[in-house]
Amino acid sequence: MGFHWGSNYIDHWPQELQDKVYTTQNDPNAKMTEEQDHFIPIKNGKTGELVVRVPSETVRRVSRTKLRLLLSTDIDVQYGKKFLKLDDHGDKITAHFEDGTTAEGNIIIGCDSVHSKVREAVLPLDKIHLEHVPVTIFNLTQQYTAEQAKFIRSFEHPWLLIGVHPDQPTLAFINIANVKDSDKPESIVFQMLYSKWGGSTPETNEERHRAFKELGQQLCEPFRSAAAWVKEDTWIHPDHLTHWPKPEKWDNHGGRITLAGDAAHPMAPYRGQGLNNALEDASYYIKAITSVVDGKKSLKEAVDAYDAEVLERGTREIDVSYKQAVAFHNFEMMQNSTVARHGTAKVVAAAN
């Protein structure tokens, strides 16, 4: 996951976790030049020519699994729970789960991803209009032989590469997902995300393999070989991207229920903004609750302000990220897109 400007919003973490956040990087031991650490290369996906250097506060990415483990330190996280409904008793809230269990608390924060069930409990279904992002996407991880891995990693950047084809609506993205042993290139886990605008995702894994490798053959190196070398038994997940183009204000039940992360602002992943916005959500919420504890605001006032900020910021980034999805599948548009001009920086509201 892209972890760039969001790193400015972790000062409320325990210092021990802040000190260890570097360990969640996909490759904590990666050696980069100063330029490599602050620019993402975008190549002409047909010729291999470098066409855009995307500025970024940092290009270092973190592992979802490693970050989740770090942030669960000293927390009793119960996995496998599926939220069903909630009961608001005024002084407390009861969450019901599909396995028949319940949990009670004073506050519920729904951060249960794109298809949030908590969101459905605080907003009528006719107000939740998730829309399909019309791309055919192939998303997979792969380990290669040592020689193959060194070849893929030998191009402009040791961590990630992006290719946009000039003659067809195709994007290719390769990054390092994990490195199990820095001395063994064959232990590197690569993530590949190849997508094309339009079409539909093939139903079977065999059909997805065929379509993925055909797409790869139309690309320059290392995207072509990375696709060709994928093992036939590799699972290619049938991803279907959705976003929420027009988020609606939810009922926060007097400040006792709210949303965060993808539950509040599901967006297309083409600017790598999801994690960063989630980190700002958490930081803003901590400040909101602190203002309540300090007696400066009522719970309703504080969470109303939080909701308004999250909704405004999320709506803005949902729009920008969708436009970037379109641009990444059009070579000419990509060269003047938000990513090309402003990189991965946070998009702020225009001044009045």
C-alpha cells in the first residue's frame, strides 16, 4: 500500500509503534538513491521509454499484513466477525454479528471496507450508490527464479514500475509486495496489477491467465516477461473495482456512530490514496474525541465536525482518483493528469 503523506498523521500512535513503522515496509532493507525514494517512473508501455517522473513524498510502500500486525499490538482483535445489525440504546450500542455473538460499547466506528455493513446501518440503501469502475483488472502476486527476479528488478526503480500503453487503454503496474530474505531474489514476492479500460473480467482462472498473458505480450519489458513467467497454477483474483461517486452524509446517532476509511470514502486505487486518507481519518477522530474528553465540545459537535471533514475530503479524492483511473488508460491524458503534475500529494480544496 502507498504510505506517503499519511505518515504525517501518525503522531497519536504510541512512540514504540512509530519507531517500528519502517518494519512494515514491503522491503525494509531496500537501498535507493535520493531520486528513487521520491520519484515513481512511468514508462511508455510499448517502447519502454521513461515519459513521466511522478513526485512523491516517499515511494516506499507498506505491507497490509505487516501494518495490521503492528497496529494490533496489545489489542484483542477478533477476526472472522461479520457485522449484521446494531441496536442504539441511547447510553450504549449493541453490535450483532452473523455468528450470533454481540458486542457492546459507547461508540461504533465502521471501518469495514468498501461494502460496509455499518454504513448500511446509518444510511438508507437508496442513498448508497456504489458504481463499478469500468476496468478489466488482473491483480496477482508471484515469486520467480533468482535470475527472473533480478531481471524484473533491474529497470528504473527497485520497488515499482508503471507502464501506460500509447496505442491501447492499458496500464501495467509492478511493485515489491514482500521480501522474505534479502539475500535470495527468489524469495521476493512481486505484485502485478495490469488493467485495461472496458471489457469484463473472465470467469475462470484459466481464462484470466490467457487474457493476462495476451495483455502482457503487448507490453515492453519487464512487464512482458513478468507476465509470461507467471506460473499456470497462480490464482488471479477476479477483482471488480467500485467507488462511491457521491457520498451522502450519514446519521451518526448523536456522535455515537461514524465511518472511516473505505467505509466512508471508497475510491479507485489509481493514486494510492486509500491508506493515507484512512490515517488522516483516524488522526482527526482522535482529536475530535480528545476535544470531548477535555470538555471543549459535546460528542455530537465533535463527531459532526469529523464527519463533515471526512465527507468533504473523501468526496474530493474519490473524484480525483476516478479521473486518474481514466487518465491511466489514455496515454495522452496520463501525461497531464493529477499524478503526472502533482504526484501522490494530498489534494486540498481550492481556495475561494
